Amino acid sequence: MAVRFASSMSKAKFGNIAQVFSSYESRTAPTEKPFARGVNSIQLFNDGSRWWVLSILWDEESPANPLPPELATPAK
């Protein structure tokens, strides 16, 4: 069973829209080294009474596509 942990997050908001980037680490156990890392991208819209998730995208880290420094955390 894989366990996924959020690592870092950056947020941007303009009016009724928001964008959240969050990095993640996937592990087989909480104390194990991550076997995968990547970034989630979440777009939200506020209709005046609540936030709605419009889309969620993600991409996995690779040697050609490393995590950006602002979202990278040292692997434990």
C-alpha cells in the first residue's frame, strides 16, 4: 500500500479564482524513502459562498522534470 504525503505548497489568488501547487511524496510506509515525487495543480473558483475545485492535474518528477526549488523538499 502506498502512502502519499503533501510536502510544500504555493498559492495564488485573484478575485474569485485561485491556483494551488502542492508537491507530494509517495512512500510504501511513513518511515521509508519516497519512491515517487511530483506536483499537484489545483484550480478553484469561489461563487460567493464557497470554493469549488474546477480541475486537478499532476505530474511526476523525473530526471528531465525535477521539482521546482520552491516546491522541492529534501527526500528523507
